[in-house]
Amino acid sequence: MQELFTFSGLISHNHYWIYLSHMLLVTLIIVTLAVLTVKSMRLVPVGVQNMMEAYLHGVLSMGRETIGKEDARKYIPLIATLGLFVFFANFIGIIPGFEAPSSMLDFTLALAIAIFVYYNYEGIRRNGFVKYFGHFSGPVWWLSWLMFPIEIISHISRIISLSFRLFGNIKGDDLFLAVVLMLAPWVAPLPAFALLTFSAVLQSFIIMILTYVYLAGAVHISNDH
């Protein structure tokens, strides 16, 4: 995608600079949304406040079904911010002159590692080191020698699945859009933009729900395990 025009490319053609500048732009967009939301809070929300409250309500409803009401409220700052960050990191690549930070494997890998470290940290903090890693052995003690390494591999594979899923989907979307723009730059992109916007929303939803699921599995350990 280096041959495509980007506004950041006017400053430097270094691909890491282009992705970093777009990631900082995404951060600026989210901070701006947060400031506009709390700038003039009203009892009856309107405008940006109404939109953000609807979004937070949706994230909270998702969490109640996955991790319970109390923990859903506790982790909503993390999940909601994560969802916004991934959405705008995906969506910005649809706009001509910009490139999606999430189409870079370094970005998605760092995101997946951060999620992995955080949910394991929460599991250890809530349950203790011994109990948390003890549940990796499964409910049957004489199968612990087999279950423990399987669980470890399963958890590590989450880093790979999270990072490559997001990277592969967004990189594929970017390549698809580039081909469409080259073949029919005035007509064909219109339905493509709608499809890629839906994909950006879907990938954000997947990241949020999987993070909730991983947190639920880490903090709610059954007494039988």
C-alpha cells in the first residue's frame, strides 16, 4: 500500500511514520469525542452526548450477558475505549488519503498482547496466583499433566488469533478498496464504502466481546476447578 497517496506521506514516506501519525490521529479523534461529550452534560442528552451514551449502554448490555452486571460496569472504561480505538483505526483507512493503523501487524499484535496481559493480570489479582493457574489443570487432577500445557498453549494462541484476525481483515479491506478505486473510482466505491464501514464495526465488536469473554474466564473461576 506504499504506492497510495496519504497526507502523512507528504511529510515522510516512512511507513512506520504513516501508521504512527494515523494512530495519533485516531487517539485525537477519541479524546475530542470524550471532551465534546462531557463539555456540556445534560439530563436529557443531545448530540454527541446522546450518541456516546447510546454506545456505552450497548457496551454495558453486551457485558452483562458475558461477565455479569457488576463486572461489566467495572470494565466498561476499558472495553468502550478499546472498541472506539479499534473502530476508528479501522474506519480511517476507508477515507482517501489515510491508511488504517490496524492494517499493520505490529499494531494488532501490540493490541493483542495488551489484552492478554491485562486479563491474566486481572485473573491473578482477583483469584491469587496459585488458584488462577491451578484452574488451568482442569477439574480432574490426574489429567493435570495433559490439561495444563494445553491451556497454556490455548491462551498464548489467543494473541495470534486476535492479532491476525484483525490484521488480515483490515489489510484485506484496504487491498479490496485499492483495487476498486483503480478499476472504477467514481461509481464502484460507494457500495464498497458501506461494506467496509460494516466490517470496521464488526471487527470492533469482535474485539470487545472477546475481551469480555477472556476477562470472564479469568476472574470467574469455578470452585470445581
